[in-house]
Amino acid sequence: MPDPFLSIQSVKKSFGETAVVRDFNLDVGRGEFISFLGPSGCGKTTMLRMVAGFEEPSAGRIVVDGKDVTNLKPNQRKIGMVFQAYALFPNLTVAQNIAFGLNVAGTPRAETAKRVSEMLVLIGLPQLGDRFPYQLSGGQQQRVALARALAPKPRLLLLDEPLSALDAKVRVSLREEIRQIQKELGITTIFVTHDQEEALSISDRIVVMNNGRADQVGTPFEIYNRPTTRFVANFVGTLNVLEGQVVDAGAGTIQVAGQTIELGRSLAGRSGGDGVSLALRPEAVSLGRTPGRPGALNGTIADVHFLGSVIRVRTKVGDRTVSLDTFNDPALPPPVSGSAAEIAFAPRDLMVLGD
């Protein structure tokens, strides 16, 4: 990436003897929307706080727009941050909350008033400037927190799980609004979340974090369809994992539950007799062979769950269970638990899992 806007270079962070972030490297382009995705304790919020200046790296550098900001205080970095808790001032109106950063910076009153009006329109609350935070819904409060962060025109926007306190419907709506605002302003953004659906739906690229490291960095399509580690494959999306044994590494022949399948590609670094873990997404599996899914394994229907438009089927193959979803067809009754079944897939959709 030529001239990244944000460059995180070999950053580490330890609290005492505990390493929280381990040799983290990332280049972010101007205007990119990046999500840090991972479970609790993986280091994503600590990394975000180091970019913001609230935590000091134990090692490494953070460069923003060509300037090393590693040792600068938060108020010297020109960065806007939205926290999980709304952190609005309860004794100030919506307009006063949005104006807070501008007032601290000594922005002229007329310019501040104009900017506040622009922000209220941007977040869709032009008529609520005189209300106090307690008079707003959770979603409205988070919009105000976003406007307050954007009002001083920061060069970088950081969001630390800003939607986790909201109910599911509001989260979906607000994440789309945040993405739309980000695109409109063209501001470089880092979004921290443990919610894979959020990250997949709004990011340009995702950094999947595990134990203080970036396990994989890629587009949502790459992260979901081409995971490079076992952790990423299991953490992002639902995954069926089958255990097999290599028969012929060169030909890509594997035996699973006493049945032979062909990968259609060689298994580099493997030899005959080696154990191998294979993964399949539920949407890559169907009941019965189809023109696009010539690979197949025989098993037994374990259980069937009717979910309205979708029927979720779990099939037992050896000692493993393979889940798949099929659309509800009113003219076709669902399969019966205990009956024999053939599950089909395209060999290209079988992922060979690494460590």
C-alpha cells in the first residue's frame, strides 16, 4: 500500500508480565474503514487505545499521515473517538455536547454554531439540539456521541464497540448509518467489535485478532471464504469441521469416515497417512448431488429444525455433525430424523485448516 495514512509498526503492549498486544503491524489507507474483530481479551481495544493515545506502547511506532504520534498526548493527535458508553455530559444539551470539543479548541462562536447545525443534520437529529441526553433513546445518544467526535473534523475516527449496548434492530440500523456517514466524509476509521456480522457487513478490511496478534487481515470476502488459520475459520461464521486422513497428497485424495473424497488439488506439505482437518460452510453443503456439487458423503439425518423460510438440517457423518440450510418448499416435506442422507459439496469449497 503506497503511503498509508495510518501505519502501526511492530507495536507491543504489556501490563506487567502479561503481554496484551504482540508485534502488531497494520497499514491503513486514507478513507479506509477497518474493523478490529475478535473475542474478549484478544487485545483489540488496547490496540485502539494506543492509536488514540490513551495507552502507551511498550514497543513500536504509530504513524498518522506521515507523522510519528507514538509519544503525543491524545489531544495532540486530532483523533475522534466514540466509546461503548455514550459518555455524554448529562447537564448539557445535545447541541452543547456536540460543541464541547469545538469550545475547548477555542473555535469562534459563529463557526461552532454552524458546525453543530451541520452535525445535527448529518446524524438525522436537526430538531433535537435543545434536548438533554436523558430525553433521547440509546440510538439517538450514540448518534450524538458520533457527532461530538466528528465536530472538530478529526483526521481519524476510532469507534470502540459503539453499538454493543443497543438492541439488535437499532444496532443494524445505526451501523449502516455510521458507514454511510464515514463514506460521505471520507474519514479513515477503525471500528472495534466482537460481532462478526457487524464487521463483515460494513468493513473495507477486517483484522481478526487472536491473543494479541493479527491472525488475518483481509476483505470480508477473503476473511469469510478464505480463512488462513483454524482460529479465523472457526471464529468467523458457522463452520462444519471434518477429520480425515490423507490417502494421496499429490492427487488430493482424503478419506473421511471411511469414505473417499477428492479435493482436486494437491496437499502441499502433507503425506499419505497424515491427519487433516477439513472445513465446509453450511451454505456450501446440500442434500443430494447437484451439477455444481459433485463431491459427496453418506450419513444419517440427526435432526431437523423448521425456521420458517429456512430449514436447518444436521447430518451425522461418522462421529461428526454437518449442518446445512435449505429453503423451505411447501410442496416438499423436510427430511426425517434417522433417515439416510447424502450431503454434497464442491471440492473447491473444502478448506484445509492449518494451525
